[in-house]
Amino acid sequence: MKPTAEQQTFLDSVSDFNKRFNAVRTGPSLETLCHPFWSAAEIARSLNMRADWEIPNSLIPFYGDWHTVICLDPREGTVKLLHDDREIVFTWASISEFIQCLQNEPERPIDTSGIIESESWLDF
């Protein structure tokens, strides 16, 4: 199914979220967004790659590394988070609900306790 005009506008501008958000609420949990949201061109190219990654043709992926993806379901108007086994981990009821769940979390400092500096490849 082809996305509605509103859904297409969302897909065309989703890469703008890269500057503002690094996490999304999935119910009581917070999912860190480690990858950038895709550009409109990347989303268009991804449509031909769905079968290779076992993503249903009914979904339009717009975020992820193909192991974990966030997709629009244009038939239902929902946004779905899928993990590597293609299990639907979370579903937002609408695009606006998904956007409301996006957050900008402060970066957490790395816990270096237990690391022996002289034996680590990390640059302290």
C-alpha cells in the first residue's frame, strides 16, 4: 500500500530527527537510537531490500541497521519496532504518538571501574 500524503511527508522529513533525538520510549522502557534516521532517498532504496532482510512488504523501514528497524505500516497508520528475529517488539498507534515518544537523553558517562589502564586499549 502506498503511504498517504501525511505519511509521505513524515517519511520525507524523518532524517531531520537526527539532530534532535537519540532515544525513543517503548512503553516503560527507553530504546537508545544508535543509528541515524534514514533520508528520503535511503528509504526509497530500502523498499527493494526488504525481502533480503525479511521485512514484510507492507512495512516501510526508516531507521535502523537492518537488524533492528523502525518501520511505518501505512495500512494501519502505525509505527513498529522490529528486532533481528523480526518480532514486533513495540507498536506506536500513530506517527504522532511515535514523535511524542522521541527524546533527547543526555549522554551517560562510561563506567571505567574495573578497567586496568595499563592493560586496556582504551585511551584514557
